[in-house]
Amino acid sequence: MDMIRNDWTIEEIGTIYHTPLLELIAYAANIHRRYHSYREIELSTLISIKTGGCPEDCAYCAQSARYATHVDEPQEMSKEEIIARAKELKSKGIPRVCLSAAWRQLPPNKFDEILEVIRIIKNMGMKVCLTMGKISADQAKQLAEVGITAYNHNIDTSENFYPKIITTRTFKSRLETIYRLIEAGIPHCCGGIIGLGESEKDRISMIHTLATLPKHPFTIPINALMPIEGTPLEQNKPVSTWELVRVIATVRVVMPTTHIELAAGRIQLNDEAQALCFMAGANAIFVGDKLLTAPNPSENNDIRLLNLLGVKQPYADKMNLKVIDI
Ligand code: SF4
């Protein structure tokens, strides 16, 4: 039942999703232990190289130029600033950076500079991921040649619910970029957000879309909405830990080898809730006090929690903190 499959039916995923919670967690945990180690959690840090002023209208996002949020004028980092930030992260033991830009699509006139930045950071011995909107087949080919670790392009929610959240692009156009990545041989990082007002049916449908791609995502970021003042979703209620854990466990069961990133909204979770998410299959987090424009747990708090849970990673070693062996 837990083989790598791309032919899941929506009914099968619905049955897994609705399994009584403790059974579902136990099932997911068994699969997780078979394909991953509870002693390892992938760490990366986002560098927002262009913040704000985005022409898209994603209803949850502080960076959309259409909403009056705490993000004012667009800001762009220079090549030197990006490299300096990557060096600083490397010195702390962060192995991977994800360069993020609030663009509708990766602008052709910036592309050569981005490639150069990737080469420099890779030469420093770090992994580099990108999230910069839609890309062409040719750009995908060049990014594959330069050896990026993954390209993030989320589908956010189900195909049906998508137009309620974003009207400036289509679910189909999102998938087209993901197919371009797969064709170019770039690992795709693709996930979604819960708490947008979607139904459980939408969550199951989103997982089904990801699980039936020709290749399962390298990473699936699972975000819990952090309602942002000024956006259309500012009044949405936070999702419960139980809903989050159910989504993570279902993803783990149907996509055993994928990394599951416990992404935005982690600051709303206490130690026990995060531990439960890791138990259910989450095995990647963003570290750093800020997640683009949203708050994230402090570095000290993350090091403390990773140590408490017995997770081995160089981040804590660099900070001279002992990893508990279990
Ligand atoms: S989520 Fe990305 S594409 Fe959508 S408005 Fe924000 S920055 Fe733009």
C-alpha cells in the first residue's frame, strides 16, 4: 500500500485522509521511518531577493501590490547583498538557501545575474533553491545545467478552489511550469496552504494533484495560513494542529520519499504540535527569524527544539550545542 505510486485515486486518498487520527499518524510514522530518519530534518533559509510589489493577487499574500499591507515599496537586493547573506548563513551551518522573488515570472533581463549568483553560492558549498514565478522551458534548461537543488512553484490549493484565492493566473498555468521543471530534470518543490477557507475535499484534491504528477515533488511545503492585515483573508481563523497533522500524515502516506516542509505558520505551533507534525512525516523546516515577510520561530528556539528532539544537524553543532543521542 505504501509503494511509490502516481496512480492514486481521489477515493483512496480520501479514505487515508479520513482514517481515525491516531491510526493515521501511526501509519504515516511507520512509512516515514522506512524512508527517512527521525534524526534528520532538512534546514534551509529563505532569502527574499525581491520583496513586495507583486502584480499577482494571491488573497493570502502581504506582497501583492493590490493590498494595503505592512509591506510597502518593493525592495530588491543587489547581487553583493545576496552573496553576503548566503555567506553569513553558511557560517551558521545552514546548508541550503532558497532565493525568493515576488515576480509573476522570472524576468529575462535578470536571468544571467541569477545564474551567476547561483554559481557563486554553489561554489561556496551550499545548495540553492529558487522560487521566482513562472519560467520558460529554456530558463528551466539553464537552471538545470547550473544545478539548482529545487525550484518552488506551489499549487496552493485544489483546482476548484483556486479561482477563489487567485484570479491573475490559472491552476493550469501553474501546472505547466511544474511540467517544464519535470521535463528539464529539476526537482520541483510544490505544496499548498491550509486555512484559506477550503474544504476537506479541496485538501484531498490538492494532495491528489501532487500525488499523481509524473514525478512526486522533491519537497512539499505545507503552510498554515497566517492571516495578514490588509489582505482579503485577514479574518480567517487559524487552522488547528489536528487539521495540519492530518494533512501532513496523508501526504506522507501517499508520497513516502518526498520531503515535507513544515513551512509558514510554524510560529503558531508549540513544541508539542511541531513534534507531532515531525512524527506524522514533516522533515524540513525554514530557519531564520523571518519567513519572507512573516514571523518565524527564533533561531535559538529552533536549535533548542531540534536538540530536544534528538535531531542531528550541523546548525546546532556550529552553535556548540550538544545533540541528544537516543
Ligand atoms: S504569493 Fe507570490 S505570486 Fe502571489 S502575490 Fe505573493 S509574491 Fe506574488
